[in-house]
Amino acid sequence: MQGYLKRLATSGLAYQASSLVAGFLALFTLPLYTHHLTKAELGYAETLLTAIILASIVLRFGVGEAFVRFYFDDDDVAHRDRLARRTTSFVLVTTTVAALVAVVFAGALSRALLGTRDATLMAYGVLGLWAFTNLEIAYALLRVDERRRTYLIASVSNVVLTVALTVTLVVGFDGGARGYVLGNYAASTMVLFGLWAFALRQRIGLDLRAPRTLGPMLRFGAPTVPADAAVFALNVVDRAWLLRADSPAAAGVYAVSVKLATLVIVAVRGFQYAWPPLAYSIADEDEARHLYALVTTAYVIVTGLVVAGLTLLGRWVVRLLTAEPFYAAHEALPWVALGWALYGLFLVFVTIAGRAKVTTRTFPAAVVGLVVNIAGLALLVGPLGPSGAGIALCAAYLAMLVVVHVLTRRLFTVPFDWPRLARIVAIVGGISVAGELLLPTSGVEGFALRTLALAAIPVALAPELLRLRRELLAPAAP
């Protein structure tokens, strides 16, 4: 297990480095954005940025996920190069055609998504859709070869350029929502061209035969699209619902909650990128089952501690990093953080289905989650506002986890230690909820007592932490 753990940690750190930098810079720049953007402007921009990611999932047709899975089926370099060219060609064509069509109808699309007509803002979003989708494929090429250094340089450069451009356009030129969106994706376009020109030029190329030779990849990947889209739609529906049913300002407050959940999001993103290549590369079935179970337990502990910290100390974080109109973001923050943590658990079951090459099993779970989310939004946003959207998100992910476990447990049996996981959740959740309900919510005394409550969690988890450490560092069975 030590070798696998080292690979996961090394890859995770490389893929998380840019997220850590992005998270730090996002927190550093959040006071600037909340002082120069209205709640409505931030609501419009973040709703559009989230919709871009959803559209990107559809335009990839699952070939990115299929590429990662099929890459490890053959060690032949020529085969892998052909696979890379097919993937990049296919996505380049689909995104370019979609972008040209979307620009023509930018005004109407803006009205449909945001409830306001702003063709320029939508056109900037279309540029983002094209750049983001192709950049995700470029990053996938780097990840399968574990080119961590190149990935690190490219992703960190993207983050730094993005922040520099966004601050310049929003703060320096008072660009509002348009500057915020353009700054986010102009940098991605430059980094994409840089990777194509210098790091990936041997593995990309416009292969016009690709659409006819992608059959196996599409048969694997296409069934994942409805599930992936439905899962990510949870992050679009909540903002869009708040924007329409409540107000653009409420969507802006909710967007700040998401930004302040950075620590959880960083952990989930690193896990999302590092886990599948490792999970699929393990040939021994029993070894894979054991590792899946242990990594899941470790993930629950790590993300649980982060969610607990945001629950207990979120009020002080919000007041430190945002302008006064956004102070209410602390109410939704614990729920948003928990929702992202649950999403990371869902990825474990996605990998189980992918290992068995039965990718259709995740779709029913995603549909159930989307239905639960919409029902929760309808019931909770009215009385609770952004907090109601966060609660609905958590309910949706919980429903998805139950359904996907039922549907995948016979495909590839993983020996999850359910009593142990229940103990960990009970300790972390019990101390967090008790602290939130019983301890002061302001002042030095409140901060000190809540910090002590947070520090008590790892102490209470000490037996589990020591046991997990022994298991992760134990040599694999012969």
C-alpha cells in the first residue's frame, strides 16, 4: 500500500498545487471583488461560469473519461499517441462548432440562462467554454503520463494569469461581470496554446478520421455524460434557482459561500484528478478493493475535519474576507462545504463503475440526485434563501450515494468498514453540531471556544487515525 499511497499523495499534491494557489489567491482577492462587484453582478458571473463547466461536460461526450480508462489497456506508445490525437481532435471539433453557433445566439442564451440580455457577457462565456474544454483534455494527457512538473507549471501559470487579468479588468477597468468572466478564461486560452505548442505538440493533431474511429471510447464515455451532467447540474440549478426564484443578489451571496468552501473544493479536485489514473492502474483485484476502502476512510476523515472547521469558524472567515453586504454567506457555508465533500465520495463509486466498464450505473443515481435537489430548492429556498440551496445540495448528494452504492456494489465489491465510517461521522458531526448550537457566535470568547472544539475532533479521532496509519503503511499482501 505504501507505493500506491505515495503515488496518490504525489499526484494529488501536484494537481492540488494550482488549486491551493488558486484558493489562496481567491481568498486574497475576494475582498477586492466583493467591494467592486455588486451581489447581482457576482451572481450573474458565477452562474455563467458554472454553466460553462456543465456545457463542457456535454461537449466532451465522455471521451476525456474514456481516454483515461483506455489509456492503460495497452502499453504501446504508438497506440497511446493515436488515442491522444483522436481525443484532442474530436473535442476540438465539437467545441469549435458549438462555440460558433453559441456566439450567433449569445443574446438569446443570456436571456435564457441569466434572465437578462447581455450578448457580450455571454460571448466571453463562449470563449471560456471553448478554452476550458480543450484545456481539460490537455491536462488529461499530462495526467495519464504523470507529467506532474509540466502540469504544475501550466496549471499554476493559468491561476496566476487568471487572477492578474481578472483583478485588472474588474478593479482597474471597472469591468463588472464582463471583466470577471473574461479574466477567468483569457488566461486559459493562452495556457492552452502554450501547451499545444511546447508540451503536447507530438501528441495532438487534427485527425479527421477520429470521429469514425472513436467507437469504443464513445460507447464507454457517452453513457457517463448524462450522469456527469446531472451531477454537475446540481451546481448550476442552485445558482439559477436562487437567481430567478429569489434574486441575483442571493445568487451572489451563495457564490461567496462556494468560494469560501475553497479548502474542501481543493481536496476534492485533487482527489478527482489523482484518483482515477491510480485506481484503474491497479491490476490485482483484491489489492484494489483494499485500497479503495482505505482511501475512502482517509478521505472522510480529511474532508470531515475541513467541513467542521468551516462550520465552527465560518462567521469569522466571512467577516475577514468579504464586504459587509456578503456577511450572510456564512449561513450557507457549512452546507456547501459538506455538499462538496459528499461529491468526492460519489467519485469513488464512479471509479468502481468505470473499473467494471459499466458506466451506465451512475446515471440513475445522478437523476435521483437532481430530482431531490430540485424538490429541496422548491421547498427550502423560499424560507431559508441561500442556506436552503445548500441543504438541498447535501440532500441530493446523500440520495445519490445511496442509489449508486446499491447499483455498483455487485460490480466490484469493496469492503467498506461501515461501523468505522459511522464512528468517524458521529464524532466529527457530533462535535461540530454541538459547537454550532451551544457555543457563542461572536467575540473573542466565541472564537476561542469554537477553536477548542475543533481541536478536540482529532483528539477524539486519535484511535482511528493511528489504526488508519498502520493500515496505509502496511506492505501489500503477497
